[in-house]
Amino acid sequence: MSLHYALLGMLASKPGTGYELTQRFDQSLRNAWHASHSQIYPELARLDEAGLIEVVEEGQRNSRTWGITAAGREDLRRWMTETDTDRRVRNETALRYFLFGLLEPADRRVALERERKHLEEADEEFRTVAAHLEALDGPTPFRPVVDLGQRLNAVFSAWVDERLADADEPPAS
Amino acid sequence: MSLHYALLGMLASKPGTGYELTQRFDQSLRNAWHASHSQIYPELARLDEAGLIEVVEEGQRNSRTWGITAAGREDLRRWMTETDTDRRVRNETALRYFLFGLLEPADRRVALERERKHLEEADEEFRTVAAHLEALDGPTPFRPVVDLGQRLNAVFSAWVDERLADADEPPAS
DNA sequence: GCCATCATGTAATTAGTTACATGATTAG
DNA sequence: CTAATCATGTAACTAATTACATGATGGC
């Protein structure tokens, strides 16, 4: 059900085509939600059917730019202020961290190195994004989330570094 | 596919019944993975079929305690060391944070208050868990994750507090 | 005796993934 | 002219949720 509101939210912030929304999911919402185009297009059709979004522009290559309607805005507002948050998560990264303690030291070193590498890349990417945002400073209302996701990574990073340091010692069992 | 490995991991750490595993998912794995009993039981049957787990004890009330087999351990080890992590997430809390900027100040105050309350409860719960773990100190290999999940909450918390402070000001648009 | 909890399942539906499929435009 | 990207869809399958369903045990 949250894809419904994720899409409304994206369109409330700025109209866009299904294609653009797919990209925004992989970029800005990367640390919050994921959806592929094959899920997005049918959902857009449903939102349209319900009168929550509408075509605001027809462009090149048969593209349609969607915008949120007043009804859509109200639906989104109500969801955000009146409904409980679904706290359930499925985070494979966290799951793997949880399981690291089960591995033999040598295997754990391999698994941790993989994570360290990912964090290094994510950190580099973040610094690029952060620099970009700093240049804009203000016009983007979505800054906190990018920041947030990366701060999480910073936490993970510290934890992984700790674990890397004593990866040669056997796990406390 | 990760439920497969989440279950193997749980059983590698300690055998348990489907019922117990359901509870462990809601407790220790709360910040990493979620699965309900109606998903867990069929998956256990599949793991059994594949020879990755086995019944190690039949107890009261028709309960069966499952344990991981050598093949299961190897399957888990290979997954953890040789496969890429699926980084896709669906985190409604993060999604909502992302969308806070779209609300009018008054609505945002409502939404933020809801989050603040949740964090207060989570923090209280964490302190209980932390005290418990401190008493045990050592025998539990799963300490880091509980800690990690809550550290994340601490990050969210700081961010929310900041936002609460200036929730009366209009969003930077 | 009854209620809470332990314990296990299945059925119907919705959500999400992977694979298949097609056409338009632009840059080189 | 051709490869990359833009742009949109559908079909088959798997994963997950919600609802339905049942029985055992223990404490009061």
C-alpha cells in the first residue's frame, strides 16, 4: 500500500513521467523505498483511475507527465497525519550484519570486506551528492533524506570497522 | 529468497520451533527482517525438503524443534561469503521522513509528534534490552544487531528532534 | 470450565520480481 | 545507421499479507 503513497508523495513534490519516477525511486528514495517500472506503471494507472493524479502534460516519445490532484494531496495528507506507520522492514544488509557472528573468522573477513567496499563506494557517492546539494542549498526540500540514509551508512561503517579490527579472533559463542 | 537465509541463520544460532522463530523475528530481527508465521511454516517445510534443516526434537503440543544440517550450514556460509547483498529496502518510516517536507507546518507537527512518541517508546524498550544484555555480557553473539538497530533509531531521533524544533517554520521550498 | 498462550497449518488476495516486448528520439 | 537512452507496457511467477481454522497445555 505504501507504493501508493510513495508515488503520491513524489508527484506532490514534483510532477513526472513513469520513467522519471522510476529513476527517482532509485536515487532520492534509494534508502527508503524501492519499486521497479513494472510495478510503477500499473500503480499510476490505479491512482489515475481513483482521481488522485492526472496527466498534466503529454510530451515526446509518447510520454505522459503526471501531477497530483487536490484529492490526491488530501489522501496523502490524511495518510501522513492520521495513519500508523508500518514499521516492518526487510533489510538484507542488516540481516547479514546480524549473521556475521555465525561465520568462522576467515569467512567473516570475506563478508566484512565486501561490506567495507560497499560503504566506501556509498560514501564516495554521498560526498558527490552532498557537494551538489550544498551548491543548491535550499531549493531542494528532500535534502534530509539523502543525508539520513548516508548517516545510517556512517553508523554501519563504524560498526564494520570495529568488527574488521577483531575479525581474526573467534566469535563469542 | 532472504527468508530462506534468515531462517537458516536463526537455526544456525539456535534450534527452535516455528512458533519460536516467529517470535525471534519480531524481537531480535525486528530491525532487519520481518516474516509472519503463515510465511515461516511453509518455508520451513521447503528447507526441510531440501535437507537444509531437520527435526531435532518433538515436544509438547505437537511442536517440532528444527535444527540446521551440515548442508544448511554450508548453504548459509556460501550465501554470506559469495553472493551480493540485495540492497533494496522498503522502509515506511524513512519514506515518511522523506515526505515530511511536503506538509503544512501544523500537519507536520502532528506527524512528527507521532514519530517522537514512537522513538520514546523504542528508546525505553532498548534500555531494558541493553540492561538485560549487559547482565549476560558475552554469551549472546547477537548483541551487535540489537544495538545497531537502536543506534539507527538514535540517529533518526536526533534528526526528528531538530525538525521538531523548527516545525513552526514553513518548509524550505 | 475458561482464558491465555503455545503451536501449526491453509486459502484467498495483494505486492513485487523477472522476463518478455515494443517503439521513439538523440548523439555519435 | 546504430547504439544508448527514453518511454511504456504485459505476462508469468514468487513473496508476503490477511483472514480463516484448529487443537494442546497450563494457570486460575
